[in-house]
Amino acid sequence: MKILVTGGTGHVGSAVVSELRKRNAQVRVLVRGESSKRPPEGVEAVTGDLLDPVSLRKALEGVDKLYLLNAVAPDELTQGLIAYDLAKKAKLAHVVYHSVFAAEKFKDVPHFASKLTIESAMREFDLPFTIIRPNYFFQNDVQLKESLTNTGIYPMPLGPVGLSSVDVRDIAEATAIALTTEGHAGKTYNLNGPDVLGGAKAAQIWSAVLGRPVRYTGDDMDAFEAQMQKQMPSWSAFDLRMMFQGYLERGFVAGPGDLETLTRLLGHGPRKYEAFARETAREWQKTSDGQAEQLAN
């Protein structure tokens, strides 16, 4: 069985590749060019682009299944539909599509709307599919090291209702299970963590983990969008603003039965945010200690 993985060198995709290799699946990863980040040794790399049907058609040759993960982009819908249409033409045995939790409640968020449309297309045809719908990733907060350790601020506007955030490792494991075992065709899996994490709760966890005061800076979405515009194109900053604004207004909390379903799928309970925070803090400390040792030498 050979599986084509798109987005296979990113944070989530590389974790999926790792889980697939543990299960002895043959993995082919789509990369955009020779200068792109490469998959690990033993994983086939094929050059292509989700907006180039010619290269993507070649990438699908000899493939049995597809894990479709495409990045948030202005043309995300076009990318996803091209890949799905070609998978349909190639008569693949199965497609696992990486969507997003509660997409139907966030139709005003551009990339959620794109994912919802792709989901709808998949349900219209007879190509076997599974849809995974992850919540907000724990690992998004790894980028907050400076803010948390230097200024004592948790800046992500998670709001008062909160999110059932999930660990990328649980997403990857669930995806690999859906791709390599039977019984998942036609299923949609909501991937949520066991705790509801609001902004104040996240700050409280980091205060305990770091042993210093960490405060939540609130829900000023104008300030958040302005800060994001310094790091990314304005369309992307606006997209993120709409996503977090939806979190503030509607929450992003697991539904009835979600955790039980994921626990059965994984064979264990999903990871907790506090455990992730402690693990991350230890990694940050190791990095700091290593840098200090280098300076001393």
C-alpha cells in the first residue's frame, strides 16, 4: 500500500508521515521543488504542486491512498478540489482529508469555508473518504516562548468560552490509523483534547509550569490583527482574526461523544495541554542550557 501525503514536510504532515512509517506503510511526499524541505530518509519525495494538475497527476501514479492536507492560502479551495478530482479520476482506494473542527459554524472564516466546501464535494461522489476535523493545535503555542518566558504574557485570544485544543501527535496518530486500518470510510472524526482551554486558563497553566506570573492580555482583536500583519500577508492576518473572533463569540468546544470516539480510535485518551506545556518548557530549558554552555566555552 502506497500513500501520497501532501503537506508532508510541515508540522502536522511530518508527524503523519512518522506515524505511517511506524505502521510500515509506503509513503510518498509531495514537495514543491528541490529547494523545499525534504522528507526523512526512506520516504519517497516527488516534486509537484497542488495548483498544477499535470505534476499532481504524476504524483498520484501508483498510489493507493491520499492524505490531503493543504495549507491555508487564498486559493486553498482550488488546491483541494484539484487534488480531490484527480484522486477521483485515479480511482484511489481511500482519501483522508484534513479539515477543521466545527467548520459549518464558522462559514465567515475564509479557510474554514474552503474546507467545508471540499468536505461537501467529497460527500457527493463515491470515492471512499474519511474526514478528520482537528481543533486548535497545542503546538501552535511553541512559538510563544519569548512572550511567555521573557514578558510573562499569554497573547493568543482564546477568549472566555475556550477551545478543546488537541495535540498534533494525536492528530497524526488518528490520521495514520484511518489510512492503514479498515472501518473508517464515510466517517468524520472530530479531534479534540480533553480540556477546555480559555485564555485565562492557558495563562494559569503556564504560570505553574514556568514558576513565574503569566497573564492573559485579553481579546483586543484589532491589536491582534495588527500584530499578525507584521508576520504575514494582510489577507492571512484577517483570516486568523476572523477565526479567533469566532472562538471568542462561539467557543470551540468538543461536542457530545467526541472524546469517547477519539479515545476508541486511538486506543488511549487524548493528551492534555498541561502535559504538553511541561514537556515544551523542559525543551526550552534544554535549549537555553545548551546555548549557555556554548557561550561559556
